[in-house]
Amino acid sequence: MGCALRRLWTAGFALGALCSAGFVQAASSVLIWPIDPVLEADQQASALWLENRGTETANLQIRVFAWSQNGFDEQYQNQRDVIGSPPVAKIEPGQKQLVRLTRTREVPPGQELAYRIIIDEIPSALQVPAPPEGKNTAAAIRFQMRYSVPLFAYGAGLWSKDDATRQRDPKGAGKPQLSWQKVNVAGRNYIEVCNQGAVHARLTDASFKQGGQTRPLVDGLLGYVLPGASMRWPVPDAVSADQPLQVRVNGAPQLESLAPKR
């Protein structure tokens, strides 16, 4: 795949795409929290916790990729600006492991940089069941679980995540600036959302109102739009290009109503 990794393939469970609570426990019984770690401008490191709530030893590989969006697609690249330590963890049942996320360089003032923490479960030879007699050994391969956790790092003068324990300059609160339009590409309809703000937008609970009825686009997470990027998601043909998009941005208590781009 080379240095640039496009659409990191998920064999089991994409944490960042499926969760909205403060922590998540997947089918493999690995609990991960927080699901939205950040590196503030005055922080050199942040913590991510992994807990094994299963009955078998969990062997995990932890990597941190630079995350960008280009051509309406997710892009992941190798980087050394943020290091996850330890890079490999062996967690016994009932035990926890602290992963320290340390940055090795400063973020430019007033900027947000995005990363993805990719945690891969590595099955041991003892955990792979023997194939039934007369069956191909390929059928015995155990599915590998993959977790994807977003990480955002900030330069001086910018912040995004509310934290009652920290003193903030309200002038540094970054907000996404969103616009959207309905587009047709190769016979398929999409909503195209553009973010001209200084920080990312995490979009959930997206819906349209038509004829007095609310038509949800997706349950839970629609996706992310990074600063300066545009992303597309498929929509039914019946969705009108003239109706506002109702969406929750970055977990806000209230839904936002986004008028379509004219």
C-alpha cells in the first residue's frame, strides 16, 4: 500500500464510525476510552486506555496515522509527529493498558491537525481454532478486529473540545463552518458537505424534513468533515435539494439546520 494508506480496511469493528458514548466495548471485549482524545496546545501527551473484559489474552498493535480528506475520500499516511507508546500491548483478562500519545513537534498556531489511532487485534496461534477434518485451513483463520479512534491536536490560540477543568480563552474556540448541496455523480445522488472552519465537524443524527415528516439519513454517525475539506454521502432520490439539512455537530445538545448552498 505504500506510505499513503487509503480507506484502512476494517475486518471487524470501526470504533470511530459506530460510537457516540464516552467509551465502547466491541465484540472482542476490548474496552477503549476516551473515544475522542485531544492534544491541547499546552499538552505534550494525552492518554488512551485499553481494557480487556474478555476471557482470553488480547494482543494489540497500536499505530497513529496522519488523517486527511481529499477527493471526497479518507486518506491515512505514516507519520512521526504523534507517537503511541507502547506500540504493542499484551493485556490479560481483566487488566488495563495505558497508551501514551506523545507529540514530537508543535502544531502551528491556530491550526488543528487530525490523526487516526488504529488498534489491531493480533490473534495468537493458540486462539486460532483447528480446521475441521478434511476442510481447508483457510477456513480456520480468525477474524482480526480493528478499532479506529480519532485524535485532534491543536496549535496555540485554538481549541474545540469543551473541558470544564481547563481555563479557556473564549476567543480561541474553533467552530466548523458548514455548507452543503445535493449532487448527482454517475447517476447516484449525494449530499456534499463542505467545512470552511478552523476545526473538524463530527456529524450525527442527520435528517431532512419533508411534508411535515422527518426523514433520517442514518442512525448515529454520518461522518467527519475536516477543516478545508468536502465529503459526500449517498442519499435517497426523494431527498429534496431545497430543504435544510438537520444535523448534530460535534455532539452539541441542539441540532443545527443547514440551508442548502445556492
